[in-house]
Amino acid sequence: SNFDIGVKDLGGSSKPEIILRNEFNERTPHFSPDGRWFTYSSDEPGQTEVFVRRFPMTEEAWRVSTSGGVQPTWSRDAKEIFFVSLDGRLMAAPVTVAGTTLSIGGPQALFHSPIRLNSVTNQYAVSAEGQRFLVAVPTEDFEAGPFRVLFNWPSRP
């Protein structure tokens, strides 16, 4: 089953309205601070990349990442979009909005992170001024340990 993007009006109907549905996986959508844009990741190009669309949605989509990206979010002033590259670097792409026109600059690496890329939720948060990050750091490597299957486990009487 694929991941799609829906929106829920808290004052409206009880079911979310699906606004982006296709055969690809769209994940981690985030509204811009003014609610006029949203960013998300999608595997439509063959690898997962970060995109921006208007809200309410139109057919236009702007690509933010250049070599793969996941877990996008906006800076509080909407002048940057942060995301994690597929090699684990936290990235920042400058954004300029003039009316209905959106311009996205080339992403720059900020630092390497221990973020797990396969998450369906963002594993970091950005401070209000965009200079500090809280990052969920894994405490163990889940893939390094052996996998054990026990047969005939004794049951307690």
C-alpha cells in the first residue's frame, strides 16, 4: 500500500480529504508557516526526493532536493526548507516567495546526522531562528544484532 497526502479541516468533515494520490509514496508533508505551500518527499522520480506544492494544490510541483531527500520541513520564517539527504546530511535550501512565484536555491549541507532515513515522521526539529536542531539519535544499531527464533518455548503452568 502506498502513502498519500491528505488534509483535515478541524472544523469540517470527520474524514481527511486526500489531496495527492498516485502509485508513488508521498511522506512527511509539512505546511509552510503561512499555510500557502506544503513540502513533502516522494519516490516518484525513482529515488526519494523533496518537493513543494501550493495549497490548495495545483498541478505544479517544485523539486527541492537534487540528489535525494527525506523528512522536509520549513524554517519558521519560510526562507529555508530543511531535509535529510540520502547519505544522512541535514540540508538547507533557500526559498523565496514573491506572490504566487516560488524560487528555490541549491541545497547546502549543514552537518552529518545519525537520522534513520526510513522513518515516516521527521526525526528532527528546528529552533525558531533556524540555528539549532534537536535530533532523535538512535541508541543502538538495530541491524547489527543477530536475529533469533525460539521454537518450543516452555509455557508457564
